Amino acid sequence: MGSRQPVQARSVASTHRMLDAAEGLLEAGGPDALTVDAVVRQARTSVGSFYARFGDRQGLLVVMQDRLLSRLVDALDATVAAAAAEPDLPAAVEILVAEFLKAFREHRTAFNAYILQNRSDPSMRARGAEASRQAADSVGRLLATRRDQVEHPDLTLAADFTYRALFALAAQTVILDDRDVTGKQHNDETWAEQTTRLLLAYLQAPLPGDPVRVANSPGRARPSSATRSSET
């Protein structure tokens, strides 16, 4: 059964309370803690109100996913605007990476639940894929503002693989513990710095046979903090 939009102000307030309660339960106890009874109890509402709004637990998860994705898209738009205001590509990528990884870290439990749920729910999978496409487009728009500093001959392809690499690394922090990958654990600052270096190496290192591009931006002379930290 699908979820229904609330109409009256009191119904809207009740819906927000249930969503807030559900997010808190998910964050504190994972998917197993997200039961109808627990949400109703935490939100101080009725079982009837829950089923009238969400239909069932799956309907609740869909609305929760939409709510989170909407917040993340808005946050990414703000991040891209801030990054685009930087004078050079390293600083712009540094901001993008830091905020991207921060979002995944802050919502790790929710991402984990939705990623697992996406495997069995086509509608949730479609919603997640659409949000990811929007995020990829935002990264492409950011790189387009620094085209003169990107050595890759195909900006569209470069933007696609930049986003894929960033998404894969961020998703890894959600699905796996650091020690499960290489046996080493890194803090958020190291993750952000090294991911920034990786992406800049891809974007700014031409391969043999690539067309020669003229680098004419004075901004490239200013290194990012990731680069600066490696030189100290």
C-alpha cells in the first residue's frame, strides 16, 4: 500500500513527528528498531494515523528515503555553489569531497538501510538512482566551471568517472568498516585529503596521446590543503 499526502495541519504535524521518530529509531538501533509500534509510541500518535499516512512499514521507508534524499540534494547544491566560488580546481574539489564524505558519514545507518532495501524494492531503487543522477549532474556542472584546469580531453566522461569514484569511496564508508578493507583505519580528514588527491590526479594528469591542452588559469598555482599537507 502506498503512502498518502496529509491534508490538515494537524495531520502534517503528526506526520512530521512520526518521521522524526522513525529517523531517530533507525539511527539509534538500525532497521530492526524501526517497527510500527515503536514509531507510534515515540511520536505519541495512533496506529490508525500511521497506517492512514504510510500504509505500512515499507511505505514509511519510502517517505523516509524521499525526505533524506531531498535534504541531501539541497545540501549538495549548496556545496557545489560554495566550491564553484573557489578560484581553483583543487580548492573546489577539496570542498566537494569533504562535504560528500561528511554526508555519508552522518547518515551512515540510513544509507545502509536504504541501500539494502533498494535491492528488493524497485521504487526505492528508482528514487535512489534518480537522486544519484542529480548529484552526478551537479558534479559535472562544477567541473564545467573549471574546464580550463581539467586536463582530461572529455569533460563529460571525466565528470562521470569523478562522481563514480567519489560515490564508490563514500559508499564504502557506509557498507564496510575501514579495517575490513585493508586492515587500516583512517580518520575523516585523511579520507578527505587522500580522496581529493586521487581525484585531482585523475582530472589533471594527461595520458600519453591525449590532445595538448593549454593551462592558462592562474588559480592552479594555489595548492589545496591536501597538496600542502603532503609538502610539509
